[in-house]
Amino acid sequence: MNPQDFAIHPANTRLIWLVPGLSLLAAVIGIGFLLAQEPKAWIALPVILASLGLMTLVFRRRRVSLADGILTVAAGVNTRRVATGELELSSARIIDLRERSDFKPMLKVFGTRVPGLSMGHFRLRDRSRAFVLLTDASRVLVLNERSGRRLLLSLDKPQALLQALKAVPSS
């Protein structure tokens, strides 16, 4: 079966690049000051540029797809694959995180968090574990797994993924 991709709600790129951009600016200014005392300080510039390239790749790697009964969520350096049979679809819901603060990511376990983008493994305010791909707090699809973990996804059309999951034949 061909994978069915689901569009992720677009992130506010200005907000996402605010912190890394300021960090890059500070690094370049620091190298500029170092060049006055150490002429070989320019060697750090390729490292900074490589870091910027890596950050770009990490921030852009966002994908949600469904194929052969497996839901795959790629978020930065993390990927989570869940069989549709492991999801409790009866408890799936679309929420607004501004109203349901108990579902907000609180502690980043392994992932990426910058203003306007959270992706990876997190602990939520209710202390449960979740794999998140959040770009917009107003429409978040919450999928509970039988293991007790959760998936939180910011999708353009969260209802489309929910319908596709329900249409997968159970094995």
C-alpha cells in the first residue's frame, strides 16, 4: 500500500528561527572579536555554518504518514512508528492546548523545542509520556496508545487522519 501523507500545520518560521538566529549572530560577533587577537579564529566559521545547516535539516523534517497499518511520525531526529492496532481510537480527540493545559508538553526528554515548534519525546503536564509534533496549539490531535503513551499532532486536517486510522482493517 502506498503511504498516505497528512499535511502538518505550517509552523511560524520567524518564531522558530528566533533563538537559533540570535545564537548564530552572537557566535559570528564573538568570532569577529576573536579575530582581533587570534587570526586563526575564522576556522570556527565552517563549524557554525555546518551547525546552521544541521538545524535547518532537523527543523524541516516533519512528516505524518500511514501505510500498511503503521502510523509513522517523523519529527526532527526522532521517528515514532505505531501500529494502528496499538491505538485506542475510541478515545482520540482534537483539542486546543490553550484550554487543556494538562496535555501541554512540560519536560523535553529527547527532542527539539523552540518557540512555535515542539517535536520529539516529552512528558506532559499530567506526567504522561508523549511523542509530539506541535506547530499550532489550537488544533491538536491526541491519540492514546494502549501502552499509556500519547501522540500529539498538529495537522492541517486532523479529522482526515482520524478517519484514515479508523478505516484501516484490524488484524
